[in-house]
Amino acid sequence: MKTSSYNPYNREIGFIEKHLNCDDLIVSKTDTKGNIKYANDTMLRINDSKIEELIGKNHNISRHPDMPRAVFKMMWDAIEKGKDFHGFIKNLSDDGSFYWTYAFITPDFNKNGIIVGYHSERRAPNPKAIAEIACIYQQLRAKESLVGVDNAIKWFEKEVLNGKVYSTYIHRLQNKH
């Protein structure tokens, strides 16, 4: 299998893409640190994992190195404030393949309104949206390496979002074509 040169995961990263079916729904739950407490069968199948390999591990175990750190900073900033997050995420399977998702992440609150974890649902993304967002993510990663994550986010907000709210932009891409 041909692999990319960047590999912080101590496993082979290939160029084989998997696709979610339109009726697939990946569901996972984490604690407030992002450690997996629950993963449904769809997540296990697409990630090529066994439940005992995921429970207790941080959710970033499936983070693909092509993903900008800025996206995850925006995600954590939102969900730690009790807000929902929508985004396109490129994930890495245990077998080295990758898959894109349209992700919805929301905080779980206890009866006192305290965040006790996070609930994530991922669906098949609009393929045309992925073509567009992949180019933007590549630019965002380049900006991160030049000016850092926080300044890359400022660039993204100014040059890509043009004053729009991130979730509005993501919804537009998902429903665009």
C-alpha cells in the first residue's frame, strides 16, 4: 500500500478511501476529555476496530493527519461552551484507510446543567462539499504551519467565512449541490 510521508500514529496511512452509505450513522459518546465511552457498530465497522480497542481511548485516535488542528480547536471551543458543532472530518481507520464524515457533536449535560461528556453523530457527507472543504483544509494546514493555529483561524474566519458563522458555512456546503 502506498502511504503518505507524514505519520504521527505509528501505523501505515494509505490512500484508500472508504465511504459511508447514505443510511449509515456513526454514534459515539465521550467523557469531557474526549475518551470514548461508547461506539456503535457502524463506527466499529468503518474504523475497522473492536470495541475493546476503542473504549477508554481518546477520540483523536481516528484523527487523520490531513485534518487542520484549527478545526478541532474550533470544535473544542464550541462544545466546551455548551454549544453544538457541525463540521467535515477526515478520519483514519485502523487499517490505514480514511473516510470523511459530516459530524454533529453536542455536549451531554447532567441534571445540574454541567457538561459531563459529548455525543457525536456522523453521517455521509456531500461529496461535492468534501471536494471544496479538502482544498480549504489544505490551505488551513499551510497557514497553521506558517502563523500558528490561532492566526490560521483568524485567516479562515476572514477569508473563507467572510463574516458568516462557521456552522452556517458548513450547512451550506453540506446542502449546496
